Amino acid sequence: MDGSPGAVVARALTKRYGRFEAVRGIDFTAVERSCFGFLGPNGAGKTTTMKMISCTSPPSSGTLSVLGLPVLEQARTIKGRMGVVPQENNLDEEVSVLENLLIYARYFGIRKDVARPRAEEQLAFVQLEDKRDRQITQLSGGMKRRLLIARALMNEPEILILDEPTTGLDPQARHLVWEKLRTLKRAGVTLLLTTHYMEEAAQLCDRLVIMDEGRILVEGSPRELVAAHTTRQVVEMFEPPEEVHSALASIEGSVKRVERLADRWLFYTDDGDETLGKVRTLPIDPGSVWLRGGTLEDVFLSLTGRSLIE
Amino acid sequence: MSATTADARTIVRVPRVSLSHAWRYWLRNATIFKHTYRLSLLAWFFEPLFYLIAMGLGLGRYLPQVQGIKYIDFIAPGLVALTAMYGATFETTWNAFFKMERAGIYGAAVSTPLALEDVALGEALWATTRAMIYGGAFIIVAAPFGVINSWWSVLAPFALALIGLLFAFVGLSFTYLVKKVDFLSYYWTLFLTPMFMFSGIFFPLGKLPGWVQTLAWFMPLRHAVELMRALLVNGEPGDAMRAALWLAVVTVAVFPVPLRLLRRRLQS
């Protein structure tokens, strides 16, 4: 990893809107040909960071380079070598699937005789070749998202930026998008994505940062983060009866951390079997108790809290 | 090398607009138009045509000649200018607002090598094209009424382009300024309608009070009407030149305004 210039390098990157600091001096390096993720609750500064990387929002201070080029001075060059998949559908509704790709290719100055076969190729890649003459309004949400990905690939980008690529998709569509993104990464495309889904981050990202209130809280691979910021295992109990609460409380001392929610108790522990054994001695419905591994979601919630952010 | 320091000056600096990139956005609009023109062409084209028939043939029966020409010949060139104005204005108000705020078309375009300024210029050039299509179609339809009396009419496409470009820049400036689509109505009622009344389309301005004439001199449509009338009917290159000069100077002056306003609005 060392020695690689980094597809995206940010140092003390800051974005202010008036007196509000949306991004507060963050540092990260997204290595070439890898997938780098931004996680965080709403308002964490993920989307603002993505906008700065895609050269549509100038940084207020700090440095940001993409493909070794400074974003402010070289925006046109960078954008020509980058693909952007937006969160909201912004396809041209008036024309067909194929024409959407051709219009977009023209923005990059790609000649028609090159754009045409490439459009067919990208449609085949996202499995929309039989929809090439359809109107946009006839496509499902998953198809539109795949078309947005195909469109972002028309200039054969070195970096692909994805803002919540699978939000709102059904599981089949989501798995198809993941599969396509992994194929792209293998082909050497650097991926940068934001997501709310911890499973998505765990599935796709080589490295990720968890952001909150404009700052990066932690950075690492999904595995590293789980190892460093949560326990190996978690024992969950669904609505334990009132009469065992004091007995459960006595177990607390033997685990790393306890969380009591309205409907659940969570014991964070490195020895799940031992903790589970203790719980099993109590008069609790065995179906309401289960043991699972620590996940990225546990890391996320312990770092950013459970309160709802709106 | 790879690093860049952002400071306030680099952010406010407006990057140069690129004509070749603006052209790519023009092509996008032209492609969409090929699919939708059957629906959109009609509305803004027929209104001036109704004026021509109703006023020219109807009112014209009761009027002696106006400034030495038949009444229908007097109003036809003004209606050509009006058609061009409508063509450019519709594109740069409702259409541009929809593309920018609802459909995300601007957002998609600036994710590519296009800059915001290129999109604004491409939008203006496309609106100019529409002004030329509408105005040209109107001339062709009006020709059988005998309204074209001068060889200077061959310059009509250039005149339509100039008129279209000016109204495109003015229309975009307003659209990029307003926060809500509802405010676009004020552009029509407070700016376009008075111009429609006081730009000498239906009657010569010479008999109006002096201050009204002075006010009218500042209205772009008045000069657009004069330009079309000088070319199509009167064949007076001097008048045409004077009107074209007014329009050209104002067009050049207004040109940077929508580009800056769009950046101020969308660059977050």
C-alpha cells in the first residue's frame, strides 16, 4: 500500500457554509484500485465530502487532490476521468435508455462511433441490454440505478463516486449492484462510496471511515474496526422478564459493555459461550436469547450513538 | 504538486466559459427537442399567429394605412419579434427552472467536464435556436399574407439570433435568481407584458407622451420590433443598424450575468 500515490488524498480538508462547518479538517487517503467507504449518520459530512471530491463544491480550506491533481485548478480534467453515480435519479426522462448514455457520452466529447458500441457494452454489463429502447419511466428503481452506473462508466473512469448506491433497492437489485461494483474494482477502478448500510460497507469496502459531525472518528478495514472498536461477540436478549433483571445485572461485571434498550439487552463480550451459559441458567425463554458475532453496525452505533439524527 | 490550497480568492474566481463545452449541452437540448417538439412547438407559436389574423385582418379593415403601409404589414414584423422573444423566454424560464431544480439535469451535466458556466451558455444558445425556429416558422406562415416586402429580409435569421440571445440571457438571469418557480410568473406579468404593450407592435409609439417613449426606449422588445420592421417591411438598413446595435450592446453587457448567478446559486 505504501508508495501508492493515492487516488484521492485529503489533508485538513474543511468545508464551511457561512459559520457552519460541515467538514472539519479531515485527512484520508483512498488508495488506487481499492474501495473506500464513508459511513456516518445524516449530517455527518459524507455527501459534502463526496461533492468536494467530484469537483462540484470547492473546499473552504485544506488540500484535496484527485488522481494527483488539485481539485480547484484541474476540475475539468479530473471530471473527465471520473464517474459519478448520484443518489437521486437525474436521467433524461424524455429519451430512451440508449439515448441517455449517448447524450452523457457527448458531455465528455466522446465521438459517436465510439460512444455507440460502448453504450451497448455498458448496458450489457448492467444487464439492461434488452431495455435499450425503453423510456426511463418504464424502468424500475433498480434498473434506473443500474442505468446511472452504466452512464457513469461511459467515459471509462479511473474513479467511480457512488452516493448511497443501493438505498431504496430490493435485495435482489442490491446484490446485483454489489456484484457489478466488485467486478469494476477487480478491473482496476477505484471506488469511493457513502452508505448507511453496514453490510454494504463490510461487503465492498477495503477501507472505510466513520464520520460524525464533520469529523472522522475512525478509519480502517471493516475487520480492523470490528476488532478494535467492539467485542468479538454479542449476546442479545429480547424483552427479558422483569424478575430476571437483577440477576442479569449481576452478569454485567463479567462482560465488556452492556446496553439496555427499550426492548433488548445487549452484552458485549469476548467470550460469548461463557456469557451465554450464565444467561441460560436464568428463567428466560431460550428463543429470546441469541449469540452473534460483533459487527460493523455495533462499531457504528457505539461511536455515533443510538439517538435518531434528523 | 498534488496539493492545492483553497482560499477565498480562488473560490470566487469565475472559470472561463468554454464554447465547445456549451455546445455539448446545446446538443443535449437539441436531442430532447427532437422527441418533444410536436408537443411544445404549438403553444407559443399560435398565440402571435392569432394576433396577426385577428388584429391584422379584423382591426385592419377599419384602419387606414399606418405609417404608409397596410396595418397587417405594420404588425407582422413586430409579431415575428414577439414570437422569437416567447421562444427564448419559455425555454429560459419554465424549462430551465425545471431542468435545474426538478430533473437534476444541471447536476448531471456538471458531473462531467462541463462547468456551470458552460451549461448556462449552452442553455442560452439553445434558447436562441428556439427563437430562430419559432420566428422563422412565423415568417414562413405570415409570408402568404404579403407581409415580406424587402430584400433585407434575408438578414432575418441574424436578427432573430440577436433577439433570441438577448432574451435568453435576460430570462436566464431572472430564472437563476428566483428561489421558487411561482416567481417566474412575475417575469411575464411585470416585464414581458408591458413590453408587449409598449414596444410598437400594434401602433407607432410617436404619439405617446414623451416619458412613455423614453421608458420604451429602454425596453429590448421595442428595438427588436424596430429591427424586424426595418428588415422585413421597410427595407431601411439605417434603422436596422441602429436597433441591432442597441440589442448587441445590451446582449454583451448582460452575457456574464446569468453565468455568475448560476454559479452563485448552485455552487455549494
